[in-house]
Amino acid sequence: MIYSAVPLLLLAVTLPLVGSPAAQVCQPGQSQAGGESGQQLNQKSGAGESVLVSVYVQLDFSNQTWPLTLSRTLTPPFASASSPPATLAGLGLTTECNVHHDGRTYCACLPGYQWNASVCFRRRPCGSPRSRGPCGCLVFSPPEAGYCQLLPPAAPASCLPTVPGTLSLNSQVQMPGNTLNLTLVTSHETTNLNWFLRPAGSPRPILLQPGTQVSLTSSPGQAVLSILNISHKWAGEYMCRFEAQGFRWELYQVVKVPLQATDVARLPDQLSISCTTSPGFQLSCCLPSTHLVYTASWSPAEGSKASLVNTPGSWCLVLTVQRCPAADTTYTCELQSPGLTPLRVPVSVTIIQDGDATCPEDSSAVAWNVTKAGHVAQAPCPVNRTGVVKRTCGPDGSWEPIHGGCTDAGVLALFHRAWLLRAGQGWPAVEAPQILAELSEQAKAVSSPSDLLALLGTISFLAKVVVDARIQLNRSALEALLKTTDKVLDLDTSSLWTPAQAQKPSTGSDLLLAVETLARSLCPQDHPFSFSLQNVRLQTQLLGPFPADYRVSFHTQPPLRAHIPRCSLAPLGRNGTNVSITSLVLQKLDRLLPSSYGQGLGDSVYATPGLVLAISVMAGGQAFGQGEVIMDFGGTGSTPHCVFWDHSLFRGKGGWSDEGCQVQTARASPTTRCVCRHLTAFSVLTSPNTVPENLTLERLSQVGLGASIVALLVCLGVYRLVWRVVVQSKVAYLRHTALLNVVLCLLAADACFLGAPLLPPGPRSPLCLAAAFLCHFLYLATFFWMLAQALMLAHQLLFVFDQLSQCRVLSLMVVLGYVCPMGFAGAALALYLPRGQYLREGACWLSGKGGALYTFVGPVLAIVGVNGLVLAMAVRKLLRPSPSEGPRAERRQALLAVIKALLVLTPIFGLTWGLGLATLLEEVSAVPHYIFTILNTTQGVFILLFGCLMDKKIREALLKRFCRSQSPNSTISLATYETYIPEQSKGRSEDTR
């Protein structure tokens, strides 16, 4: 930069020095300006030969006196008695400086000279550099001064510098969608290489970094810049800046990209008009600024006038049609550029004829002209808003709702900046905080769904940029983000969020992911940090290499506490790295997330407590997602489900999942304790259709189980008194043995189920797992022994002359009654426990989510069905016996006791677990829950009444024992029919015994 007043001059003095063969040229150390005080040009050794060097001298002159002073004879300042003879052979100006009124010096290099690379790096440039060369003008503070150095020449006889590299381009005109490749080939070692782009109309170049469209590769002697899917947004002047040979170099290439039809804005893109009401109209064709020269024209042009209108970043060719055409006409905006195929953009104009159905003129909010039925009217957006609003005229001539959207210009500009930053244009560490700060102010302007989508898209782009570039945000940037989030969560749901989610269903999920990502990117020196607003609360903490337990609490509604045990954090600090934990609570976000649920939660709609807790752990610059976290959610109501938001569900749209999370709080507690094995965004779901676990239902269950246990104990006492009397025959022995095992299994199962709520719930409790397994096994064994009893009955009826021995039948019944249920219970434990789907949340019983409960209900219902078939067959046999089956009366009395018990118990148990399946459904009233509880907990009473006391022989034995009043005939008769064996099967039966 040349100034009118130059108080300082820095000169280059060329000296031929005579020296010995061993003489060397010395380069002194750095000056105050940070540059080198001398630059070697050429060196030759030998006796009697000269060495050519450059020496830089600073001369101070008064204003406007330096031309006269230079005309005098100058004495070189380095002359001394010990130095060899020297003769001044040439004198040249290197640097021109101007001292401003603020005391600072503005220095610029003259042709052939340039600042040293270290000086360029340490000094800020002047406001308006003279040329596009590297650091042409620098600012110095007194008493410092700087000087430019001589560039290396191309040859000894040339004064032009040799640039140590070439920048080549595959083609200056790049077609849209292609890949641009810029290649730098260097002849010397390079450092600090950067790429820049100066788009058309941009005041300064933009740094290019790796992004979704920018790719940078380098190898020794070569560097390549690639731009994927190029468009007119990537057209402009590309610059490669690097350092080599101690200097900074800049190479340039201009890239031109033709426009596409989608880059040309038409307003309107179609038009229907009535020549009676509107004899004239206007059409516009707008182009963005580009390095290509375009010539625009409208056709047909008869009866119209075209005018050029310039706007910031674009220019428009406006066609004013003064005479309405008589018929439908298509106007074409033709754009031509030398060497390119013309670009034609059509606009169809429909003329409304007499008798056509039309929509009337409407000026309620936007001026809508008369429009033909079936056509779409368009109108520009108001000032400071971008886009077009559209309104369809229905077939019946009535206006439909307005669609399309206008986006606030400020919000849209930030969205485009964030998009380009994500693509690779810009400096993320500088621009990301700037955009966040501006976004906080622009959030006030959100008034339409398109505004909301643009704002949320900006936050999502910034989150991805921060992760990819490994940026750390300061407090002010994070506060700006949280303020924006708080305002967004307060926006109206029906008018803004619902239409936005209709266009993009993952809107709420994307916001959660973006805010969670940005919140954990705080600089370590800004920890601890606490911030609280109405809808957003944040607490961060920096722990040492040996972290202790982490605890945090939020005074929200409902209250919330979180705890991460030391054992989960200790492995992260083993390498001496600090561990930072970020806890973020977002209220009202749950209503903005889609009602999507993972496999374990079913298809029902759940309610949330109104908040989402996101916990992030960072160590060594990396986020860790594994670790145990314990959370207490207060006031969540009944039937809670501990869940987290899984962004990978439903093809990236996100959904609630309970995988890896368990409820550990007892049912009666008002606080839900969730234990999860990973770190992410958590909440609690409750089913609005589930029957509340009220005190009445709990007490009813406890009373029923108590009554069942008492009844089963009475049954065991009865058998203790009359066992020898009632098992005097094979049929009676097998029947009562099966019933005794039913009583024993059910008694143990009821006792285990009654004591299970006293145990700590959860898969980490061995006692809880053991209780669930035993209840599963014992209840199944109860039903399998009932199946054994039914199959024994079928065997006695079907195989009259070929019956198994009592010992073999008893062995088969034991296998069926204990081995089979053990197999089902073990398979359920092995299959569902690793998945976290074995235990019900907050209880020591099987979970109904993943299918563990169906390994119990399925076999039970199958057994009830088989027993029903056996009963039907038995009744048919007894009603219509064959002549070979023995006397009808004796045969009937031999099996009547078994049939009576099964005939009553089978329907009751079938109804019980039919209702049990119904209670697994979410949309069910309270009645099935109460009926199931009564029937299920009083099964012991039914067994006592219908399995034991209904047996005539047991009743008679009890009367004989306590009353001693029964006649001998009665006893003999009873024993006779029990021990009667048909003559025709007697021999075979004896053989089988």
C-alpha cells in the first residue's frame, strides 16, 4: 500500500564482496519485526571471486525529504576496520510505511519483495490490502518496524520471483452435480496449507475445511481439493495459500458453474388472469450472482416491456405485459451465456374466459386476484420474509386454505450459513458460536412452521459441525443455545409444532439429539457450569482422574435426582484424564416427541411426566455411552416404565425403548427409581389405560392368597387323616397322589408369591430372580399335575384291557408334573434374562413385555384345553359305555370322583387365565383385573372344596373318624366299589402289576 507521506523507508542494498574461498555470507538473527535481516541471493566461492548479498537498512526521514536525501552519497552502516572492502553497487526500495495518528505503522511491500512468513503470521493485516497477494500490508506498533524481503528469482538474470508450486483445475466450467478437483503441485516443502473460496459478490475469501461436500487430501509434493456435487453456490475464485522457502504464497483459479432451472426464481411460475379485471400483469425471472455472464430475455415480447432490477445477491428481469393476450400463452425466460446451452424457464399464463368457474378476489390477508378453478394462485411474501405463498382455487370456485410458507429472512440466512458450514465452507470454531449467538435473537421472529423448521435445522447442522470438527463451546455460546431451546419449547404446539412435524416427523427427535450433543461440548475450563430457565436446566461438573460418585438433583415438577456410581466412572479416568458430566433437563419436550415405542412397550399410547433427562459423560474428548445411572422420578403415578429415547428406532425417526432399563421402586412408593445401563435421554412412561395399583387391589390379593394357603393347609390335614382309607385302589391312589402334588406345588407357589414383594426387585437381586423362577416353576407344576390327572383318567377310560402298571403310571406323572415345568421355566430364564425382559418392572414376577409371561400363560391355557377335551370324552364314555367295559354303575362310580373335580376346576382355571391374558391388554377396564385377582388368589379354596371335600369317600372317612356313627355296610360298600375289578380284565391287570 502506497501512502502520500512516508516517514520510514527500508532499502535493499546490493554489495559485491571480495573474500577468500572460505568466506561465507552470514544471516543475522530476527529483527524486532520478526523477519530476517538478510536474504542470500547467490553465493560463489573461490579466490578472487565476489559474493552477491542483500542487506536491509532502515532509514528515517522527515516527510517529503527522502527523494533528496537518497540522491546524496550514502555510507554503508556496516563498514568497519575489520570488515573486508565493500562497494555499494545498487540501491532499491523494499517497503513503504506510514505512521498514523494512533502511533501505529502501516507497512506495504513493493514489487519483488514480500513479508517473511513468520511476520505474516504474527501481524494483523491492514484493513484494505492493495492487492490480492499474500499479506501485502501489515500493521506494526512502535517502536517495532518491519521490512519486506527479496523474493527468490526465477533465474540469476531475472527479477521475477519463482512460485514454488502450480495450481491446476480439471475444468474452469464445472457442470452442476459434477466433482470439482483442484490440484496443487509443489517443488519445495510446504507448510500451513489452506484452501479458500471467494464467491461472487463476497468481500473476503471463505476458508474451506472437510465437510459433507469438501474433501482434502495431501501427499508429498501434492495437495488436492475436491468439491462433491457442485452447484452455483460453489462458483467463485479459489485460492490456495501455503508457506514455502520462508514466504507465504497464494495461487488462484476461477471456477464457473452454470445455473440450473431450479436456481432461477419465477414469480409466479403459473398465472390465471381475467383480461376484464386485469388487462396487464408482471412476470419476473431472478438469477443469483455468478461469475458467468448471462443475457436474459423474455419471449414473446410483443406488447410488453422488460426491465432489470438489482437486489442484494441477485438480479431480476421483470416483464411487464401491457396488453392481455387473447388466448393461453406460455412466456419463456431465456438465459444465455457464451459457450453454454441456453437455459429456458417457462411461465404459463391461463386466460379466464366467459363462463369459466373462478374464485373471487380476496384481500383478507394477502391480495389474491381472480383465479380460474383448478389453478393455484401465488403471492410474494411480505417484507423481510422469503418464499411464496400459494392458494388453490377449488373445482367449485371456492378458495382452499393457504399453503406454502414464508420464512423469516434472518432465520433463513442463519440456516444457509449453518448448511454451508456443514458442507465445508467456513471456520467452524469461529462461526459456530457466532451463529448460536445470532440464533438466540432470531428465535423471537419464529412465527410460521417454515421458520421453526429452519431454526431447528440450523441447530442440527451446528451440532454435526461441532462433532465433526471437535469444537468446544464457551459459556456464552452454550447459554445462547439454551436460551434458544427454551424459546423453542414454549412455541405454540397446534399452529407451529404440529404442522412442522407433519412435514418432518423427526423434528422433536432431531432437536433432542442436537441440544444433547451441543450441551456436552463445553470447554473444560468453563466447568462447573449451571444454567436454569423455565424449560431448560443444565448442570455440568468436571471430575478428576479418580472420580467419586456423581450426584445431581433438579427442583422440577416432578422432582428429579440422578446418581452415577463411582464404579461406572473409575475406568474412564485410568489414563489420568478428567471426566466431565453434563446433566440436561428439558421440559415440554416429551409432548413434541412422536408416540413411537420399541418392541417391549407395544403399540399403546403412554403418558410422560413432562420432562426428559439427558446425561452425557466425556473423557479425553470422547463421549461414553455405557455406565450405570440411577434416577429417581417423583410423582410419576402408577405402572411406570423406565425408558430412554432411542434415535435409531423406526428408521432414524426415534422412539421410546426400555432396553437396558429397569424399575427398582416398590409399587406403593410415589417415586420411581430407574436403573439403566447406558447414558442417553431418559424419562418415565405411564399407561393412562392401566388400572392403578390401588390399596384395594393389593389387599384383595393378599387376603385371597392367605385364604388359599389356609385352604391348602386344611387339605393337607384332611389327607393326613384319611389317606389310608381313600387310596385302597389303583385309580384312587393315582388320583389322590396327583391332587396331593397339586396342593403341595400351589401351597409353595402362593407362599413364594406372597413374600416376593418384600424382596428388592430388579435383575441384579439374586433373591428376586430366584423367587420369580420358583413361582414360575411351581405354578406350572400345579397345572401339569392337573394334566397328569386328566391323562390318567383318559388312560383308564380308553385302555380298559391294556393298562399300565401303577408304578409306571406314577413315574410318567412325576416326569410330566415336574420335569416339563422345569424345562419351561429354565428356557424362559435363559432366553429372556440376557435381554432384560425376564422380570416385570418393580416386581419379582415374569415380564409381559418381551414374552416371558407367555411361557407360563401359554402352557396353562393349553393344559386347560386338553383337560376340557378329556372331560368331554369321559362324559361321553360314561353316558354310553360299551358292554365290554363292565357294569355301568360300578364303572361310573370308579371314575366319577376324578371327573367331578376336573369338571369344576378346569373351567374355573381356564376362566382365570383367560382373564389373565385380558389384563395384559392396555385398553381394558378395571373389572377383569379384580375378577382375575379373586379367582387367581383363591385357587386353593377351589381345590379344597371341589377336589377334596366333594369326594364322597373322603367325606365318609372324615365322618367315621370324628363321629364314629357310620354303619359297617356303608364302609364295606364303599370299599367294595373302590376295589372292584372287572372279571374280564382281572387276569391282565394282575399280570401288569
